[in-house]
Amino acid sequence: MKKLLTSLFGSANERYIKDARAKVAQINNLEAKYAAMSEDELKGQTGVLRQRLEQGATLDDLLFDSFAVTREAGKRALGMRHYDVQMIGSMVMHEGKIAEMKTGEGKTLVATLALYLNALEGKGAHLITVNDYLAQRDAAWMGKLYSYMGMSVGTIISDMSDAARKRAYAADITYGTNNEFGFDYLRDNMKFRLEDYVQRPLRFAIVDEVDSILIDEARTPLIISGKANMSTEMYFEINKIVPYLKRDEDYLVDEEHRSATLTDSGVEKVEERLKIDNLYDPVHIETVHHVNKALQAHTLYKKGEQYIVEDGEVKIVDEFTGRKMEGRRWSDGLHQAVEAKEGVEIKDENQTLATVTFQNYFRMYDKLSGMTGTAETEAEEFHEIYKLDCVVIPTNRPIQRIDQEDVIYRSYREKFNAIVEQIVECNKRDQPVLVGTTSVEKSEALAQVLNRKGIKHEVLNAKYHEREAEIVAQAGRKGRVTIATNMAGRGTDILLGGNPDAMADDLVGEPDVPEFTPENEREQYFSEEYKAALNRFKEQCAKEKQEVLDNGGLFIIGTERHESRRIDNQLRGRAGRQGDPGESRFFLSLDDDLLRLFGAERIGKIMDTLKMEEGVPIEHRMVTRSIENAQKKVEGRNFDIRKNVLEYDDVMDTQRKTIYTMRRNVLQGYDEDGRGLLSMSLDLFEEVALSTIDTYASRQVRHDDWDLAGLSMALEQVFDLEISFDDITGRDAIEARVWSRIEEMISGKEAMLDEVAAKVNERRAQQREQQSAAAAADGADWSEPEVDEVTGRQLFEEQIQNRYLRAIDRYWRQHLQAMEQLRDGIGMRGYAQKDPKQEYKKEGYNLFVDLMMNIKTNVVEFVSKFEVEQPESLQQRQAPAPQVPSKIVFNRPGVSAESEEDRSTVKRELPQVGRNDPCPCGSGKKYKSCCMRKEAAAS
């Protein structure tokens, strides 16, 4: 039925494209209008569009004019005109969807339309990409267009100062990498001054290579860590034992789930080597952890695939892109185990200080969108996790690439020989070849064979990533052979015949052209030598391009199927851009990881039945289909892993947002209701006091069973108050007495600080008089700087703020560690027929309740016990604290405000009602949430 309806009415995607084409037609009708404008008139359209926004128009109302303006600006500043399909792609992103556009369709240019439109609001528009090179390149390249239209552009890359980051985020449009955006969010929430925050609220973002960032990297959270006090000696000791253990006898390896565990035989050998009686005795729990990590390091993590060793360090290699992940380390002791295996210096294990997953970071954006060449295979995950729909954009020209069926060989050696033969064959007819490998080792092994055969080639992997753009730019030249480790996300077009600009830059040197110079004005900065070289290379590349086209275009060779079909499709997509011819083929063997785990036995039996000779492959659509089914299984498993990570992190996400909101309120000196720190701290005093009273004199317990002596001791410990309850029998009376004493204590401290503040202000005035007199004696013109007077409340709130921040940070770090330990052990609850996720949520909540109470108690203890500083230590104060509401009088049930009279403060009589009682105004709200705030602020 579904197929019938689709054939009659078209798919949802086809209907969307049809509607979008109608909108593009209206934009095209505006092209002549903006083409006729002068430079100044066109540049002035940014102001015109912003004025319309201020007058009540929406971004959707501006879409037609905004896109038409951007297209015209692109023609003038870049020498590039947006195709109709590029307009559709940007409409998709403006609507908060994912645009799937094939390689070579100009995604970099597509993004400019939606970015310009959304930047008109002045709230920031972000383009997030996979590496620093692309962020810098695209910001500089497309920045010509934005700059032409009067918009500022910023770039966020690694190794930038906070000041530079803040300027970049303040720009209308900001380019940067996913890691830097995420880490800036975490770093901001560890700072001690609001003015040091670099990020603005997250408004709109386009994620380039969205599948790579939101899916491939989503299994690994971002973590900021500090050193933990743990010895590294155990890693070396355990590492010496692993070589004596035999696979399948002493330990079992589950490659599918990436785990390794000891057998009974292995346990005995480890106990013997370490000279311990029982490995699983609780005192040896850390040893068990070290053994498991060492087994993982030796069996599942291979040099050249998951990591490389460079400059005496173990550096992680991104399995999807083949790039080094500088500064990233595996957690939970795995990185140290790999370092021990490789015999390099073991760096200290770290403790988590802050963490967030990409899923939860990017879901904070008001509007999120993305673009990629391969998203359709993951459409379900995008919708379920991010609520993002995918729209497949038609190509500007029909695809002519021929994708051949896979060929499967019995052994890796046979496959390797066949790949070399294919390269030699293509090389004879000068057809360029791009070979995609899955590891550094395999790319270098292939390079050695080609060297022996005298075939010139370039190698692109984690070791040579610095030359990435240069190598990829020329991969389409006649007879060129390029070996690349995982081409996903490389971001540079392969131009058939070569890239004349890159060749001229290489020969003469890149010309010194000012940033954001429009394309049609760049030539004035070229030297005569550069112009001559560029023209010569343009002719050469045009001639070579025709020869390459005649020879079939770029030939793509895949040496192994990846876990994800997307990565394979991205490799294939490097050929056949913009309607060029091309060809692709994958060479596989039964030794490949994917086939070994899924289906090698079945295919091997077919080969045995057919009595196939060595070197003869299987090539059939049915086999290719079975491999794709294996990939679907792995994709499904990886989706479950990512979903599982997210479900656990969702618990942390709620807690993280609560803590970060609390921290921000403390930094700015007031909460969402405008209450200052002193008023906020009253809530803490109330909660801690009630909690303490409940512990010793609960309403649920008979009066005779109350421990009033214990209550007195607890109150002295927390509040530094000696309170007797010998003459009190009721719970309300206990609360009233406790609160009365707390108010007296707080008022007393504030009164003392008022005196200190008066002395500080007096000394400041004396200093200014002395400076003025000295300047007059010297005949200098001295103007007195304006300095606000210090108040006792400011001094008090600064003390509270300092302690509050320290308490939040200290207990949040401890909480993260506790949650990690809970997460590690929660899986065992399944054996007790309990749902681990529900148990994690329940226990995580209890831990968070304890965290909040620890923070509150710590702040209350500090405020209760801190000693007032002498004026001498305060007179050098550099800046006043944030402005807060004026002094308030604290009233609770049974507490008189008369003691305030002697302090000559403005006093407002408040109703004698409790903070949690119904408000006398009749609103139905609690008093503390209604009139108490208004009256407190007024007083």
C-alpha cells in the first residue's frame, strides 16, 4: 500500500523538493532586482533586512530577499553563483533539518545562505566542522561574502586565548570545530567571573559532516580532567604478565563488544605471578581492573589502527577519519595500559572535572541543522535522538560514477595482490587512483609494494596529516596514485586534472592577499611571476582534465568494508563530482574484520563448494548484499551503544544543567527572581536547619523519642550556635527558636561588616585627599576617580560567593567520580532481575540530593563560622561586588524584628507568616514565592 501511495503522490522527500523548487523560483525572480543594485546599495541590504526584523518581520518573512541578496553577494565577492539545488539545501538547514548533498555539490557555499539569514538576528550563527583546517579555510573563504555584506566573522580553533575566543563568539557568524565548541561550554562553567565566559547562548548552528560529528563521535563524551592521585607502577607490573597468558585458554576476547575477560586458568596464572591468594578479594579490585585494561590494550587496540606512537606518546587515531586526535586520551585507565604495552612514559591517570556528550551539547541549540553527503542511512537515529529530519537534495548534474560489485578473496594476501594489479592497470592508462585503507600500517604496506614496482604515489594518514589538503587537491591529476586512511570528512574537492591555484602556490608561494578580499579584486595582489604560473597551470590542468575524463575519471579502490555504510559511501563519493565520470570497487577478503565477525564461514563454504582456485574472487550481487546486511547489524549495534550512552548521560545532563545554573546565579550575584546572594543563602539556611531538626526531632516521631541534646550538638557544629531546648516541647517552637538565633547571627555579622565598610570608605577618602594634595603641590592636574562606596552587604556577599563557588566545584567533582563508579558497576544489577538504567536513575538521584545538601551545608557552615576581616585587609579592594537589592529584614514565625531598630536601617514590617505558609494576599502561592520577595526587594 505504501509503495502504491508513493508511486501516486511521490515520497515525502519528493514532495518537499517540489515545494522548495517553487520557492526557489520566487528567489530567482528577485535576481535581476539585486543584480541592478550598486555596491553600496547591495551592501546596505543587511541594514534593511535587520530593520524589517525590528519592525516585527520573522526570518521566514525575510527568506526570499535574504537568499537573493546572498546569491548576488556571492557572485560579486566570491565569483560564485548559488545553484538552485544549493538554495534548496540551505532552506532545509534554515528549517532545522539535515540536507544530504553529494560530494562536490558545494556544501561550503550552501551554508552561507542559511548562516547569513539567521545571523541577521544578531544572536550568533555557528558553522561547526570537523577540524581546525576546515574551520579556518571556510571562514576565510566564505568570510569574503559575509564581510562584503557588513557582517563580522570569527573562528574558533585550538590554542586560542580566551579573549580571542570571546571576540570570535561575539561575531555575527562563527566557524569552529565540534570539540572546541563543546570544551568552551565546559570551560566556561568552571570560571570564576561571568565576564570571562566566552560563549553566548546557543542560538543557531549548522553542523558540517553532521553524521561524523553527531553519530560517529557521539560514543565518546567530551571530558575535562585533572590529575588523580594514583600510582602508575601497577600498569607496568600487570603489562609484564599479559604475554604469559594464552588467548582462548587464559582469557576470552569478544571483538564484537570489544571486551576481554580472564578464564579460571588465567585467574590462577595472574594470582601466581602476583603472589596473591584471591584475585577477586575486595582488596584487589583495582588489580582486576588493571588486568582487564591490559588485556584490552593487548588484544583489541592495535598500533596503526586505533593509535600511533609519536614523539614517545600514544596518540589516538580517529577510526572514522584516520586523523590524529591531539590531546584526547582514553579514560578509565585504558590509555595508561596502552602506554605500558608500548613501553612509553605512562602519564598520570586523570579525574573527571567536567563532562558532556555531543548529543546533549548540541541539543542545547535553539535551532540545529546539518549537512553531509551521507545521512539517509542514519535518518532514524537523527530523528530519534536530535529530532532532525533528513532531506535528500538532488544533484546539480546526474551522477555518472559506476559502482562495481565487491570482489571477495579467500586471504588477505590474495586481496592485496589484486589491489596492486588494479592500481598498475589504472596507472598504465594514466587514470588517477584513490585507495582507501583502514589503518596506517596497511597504507604503508601498500606504499612499500608500489615503491618496489616503481609507481609514484602519495600517502595520506595520521602521520602525514599536515599535507592533507595539498595531497587531496592534486589526487585527480593524470596518473596520480593516492593512498588515504579513511577519506571521511576530508573536506577538499578532488579536481580532475589538478588544482592550478594549489600548484601556483606551491611553485611561487601563496600571494599575500588581505583577508576577506572579494574574489574579483584578488588579482591586483598577484605578482607577475604568480600570474604567469597560474595561467600556465590552468592550461595544463584543463588539458589533463580532458585526458582523465577520456580515461574514465577517478578510480576509487576500497581495501576493506567499514563498519558503517556511510564511510564506504563517503569514499565512493570522492569520485564522480558534478557529473564527472568515475568508478569504484571494494576488494575484500575473509580475513577482514567485518567478514570475520559476520559471514566469513558462510562465504568460505561457498568457495570450498565451488572449488575456487587461489586468486579467484567471488563477485556477485548476493554476496555484496550479505555484506551490507552485516554492516546493518554493526550499525544497529553501534546505534544501541550510542543510545545507551545518551540514556545514562541524560541523567547527568539534568544534574549538570541544575549545577551550572546554580553556579551562574552565584557568579552574577542574583537568581532568576532578582534576589541577591544573601537572600539566596537564606533558603540554604532554612533547608539545612529543617533537615538538621528533622534528623533529631522529626514530626513522624513521638516527642519523648526526640534527641534534643543531639540536636543542640548538631546545630553547634553546623551553625556555631549554642541553643538549648530544655524549656521547649513543640516542634514549631523549636523551629522558631533556631531561626531567631540564625537571624541574630546573620544580622550581627552584617552589622560588623557595615562598620568595616565604613572604615574602608573613610580610609579611601583620606587616600584620595592625600593624592589630590600631593598632585596640587606638584602643580599636576589630578582628577579624582569615581569609586562606589563599599557596603557591608557587598563584603558579606563576596564572602558567600567565594565559598559557594568553591563548594559547588568541589562537590561536583566528587559527584562526577561517584556517578562514574555507579555507572561502572550498575550492569551487575541485571543479575538481580533489576533494570540497570532505572537503578542508575534512582541511585543517581539520591547521590544528587546528597550533593546539593553537601553544597548547602558547606556554605551555611562557612557563613556561620567565618570571622569578619579587619579594614586593613580590605582597603585594597579593586572592584565592588555586583549590585544587589538593598538590605532586608528577616522575619520568621515567632521572631520579632525589633532588634533591627538599633541598627538604624530602613525597616519594613512583614506579615508574621512562615516562608512556606500560604501568602496572605490570597494568591494561593507560598509566601516565599509571592509577596515575601516583593516586600524584601522594596525594603
